[in-house]
Amino acid sequence: MKKLYLLLAIFVAALNLRPIITSVAPLLGTLQDELGMSGLTASLLTTSPVLCMGIFAPAATALRDRLGLERTIFLALFLITGATALRGIVSSVFILVVSALIGGIGISLAGPLLSGFIKKYFPAKPSIISIYSASMTVGAAIASAYSIPIYNRSHHSLTLTLSCWAILGVIALLVWSVFLRNRADQKSLVRSKLPIRNKRAMLLTLFFGLMASMFYSVTAWISPIAHSFGYSPASSAMLLTIFTLIQIPVSLTVPGLVARFGKRRFFLILCSVFELIGIVMLLLHLPMLPAVICLGIGAGGLFPLALMLPIVETDTSEEAGAWSAMSQCGGYIIGAMGPLLIGAIYDYSGSFIAALLSMLVITVAMIGVQLLITGRKTEGQASY
């Protein structure tokens, strides 16, 4: 029963890590029209949380050392829930931007520490990371898919539409409240340090950054790319939904396959090859549905593996949290630059071909980093 409760805690926490971002994306045009928001300010609602997820990730280990692992995750969930509920007060540009920043800080704390939580309570089962990644994807998909229907049913109430996702946070806080009596462990009195001098940790950070760069680039630009290829706005939006939904079963499956069969290098490169195939299909102007499915399979497998690697590379939950904090710090900052790079290339060239070629280069570079990460261990050693 205790294990089931721990799994529930992971699930409800991860469910809250994306709705504050993805609930805004379908409503950006509406927000601009109703609040007179510029395009740059509107982009901050999605870009600033991702940047916060990187910039403030190192603070997760410092707070964990002072408050304890579980208490810090509770604090993170409180920040996310409070930021989401704040949007129910009034529709204003200031409230939206501030809530995006607060929510991003909360996510930056919860993200790496959930990996440490898994390392602490499931040290022999790193594949539990699949629940973390799949739940996060489910939360992102639900908020993205239902924002417009909720907006229409609520008589076009932006405050209700954007704040209703705080319900998920309240549920998570209730579940995590039982951990509030857990204080910082004595061994955590030795302050954790980010492994900035560890070459493998640096490689994991680079891999996370390249992976996140591809993910956010596809998320931001797949619909505009489809529209430029002649697809209707509705079809373009549907392709983004398919890209998101296909990741759920993949993120649930891949960590288990790696845990059962080992062959970490094989699955990492296989997922990257799926992304490579998807980009090549787009470059050749082939039907977009198979291309988007390939991209979704690749992204759905790479993200849980990127979360899993710090767990299997370390010996304690403190180390796992520190490695995760560093990989997510650098990784999300690099990842946030991906969509901006694609947009700049498109603005300069007037075509998505050059942008897609840059994504091809990023994917090839990611495969190279994966080879370096997995090159020092045999497959037998990498069998989890």
C-alpha cells in the first residue's frame, strides 16, 4: 500500500508540471485580442517558465538540503498551484506574466527533485520514471486540449479557463501533505554541490539541452510548418495534438524496455533516429501525419530516458537530485533557445527548409552526444 501511495504522489505531482504552460498556448490569440498583448509579451507566457525551469533548478538542491526532499517538493507544488489560482483573480497582462514566472520557479524545484524522490524510494527501479514522464505529458495534453472547450463553455471567461487547473494542484497538495513531517536527513547536512566538474554530468546536460531544444522547437513550430505546407488551421492544430498524445504510451513503454533489456545506447539512438526520420520526411514534403508520429515517438522516448540517466548514474537520492538539477538547469535554458533559433532562421530565410535543416543538425549532434554518454559502459553494466 505504501508503494502505491508513493506512485500516486509521483503521478499527481508530475501532472501539475505543464498545465500552467500548455493551457495558455491555445489561447494566445485570444489573449492578445482581449488584453491588447503584443506578440513578444505573449511569447513570454510560454518562454519564461521554461527559462525559469533552467535558471532556478540549482536552487532545488539548496532548498532540499535545508527543508528536506519531500517538503521542498510540497513547496514547489504550492508555488505552481498558487500561481495557477492567481490567474483567477483578474485578467491582466501583469498577472499572467507574474504567474508564469512563479509557476516556472515551482516547476524548476519539483522537476529535478522528483528524480531524487524516485531514487530514494525506488532505488532498484529507475523505470518508475515512466510514471513521472507520462503523467507530465498527460497533464500537458489535457490542459492543451481542453482550454478552448472550457473557454467556450465558461462564456469566454479567461480567468476561469486559466485558473481551473489549480484543482490538480490542490489534489497534489493533499496527497503530499502527509510528507510534511519528513525533515531533512542528517546526511543532507553536507551541502550538495552540482557536479559541474564531472564530464559525464556535463554530457547529460548537453544531451538534455539538445533533446529539449528539439522538443520545444517541434511543439512551437509544427503547426505553422503544417500551415505553410497547405494544411488548414484545424488540421495543423490536430497534428500538434497527435504529436503530444503519441508520446504518452511511448514514455510509459521505453523506460521499462530499457530496464528489462538494458541496451541503453540502442534505445537512445533509436528514439533519435525516429526524430531524424520525421525531419527528413518534412524536408521531402511527404505526408505530415507519419512524420509527426515519428517525431512523437522520438520525443516520447527521449524525455523519460533523459530523466532516467541521472538516476542510474548516481548512488544516492542527493546525487540524483544534484545531477538532475544540473542537467535540467542547462538543458531547459538550451531548450528554450530552440524555438527562438527556428523562428530567427525562418525570419531570415522566409522558408522552413533552412529551419528544418538546423533541426536535422541538432538531432545528429544529439546522437553524437548519446554515443559519448553510453560509450564508457558495456551493455551489461547498463542493464537496469
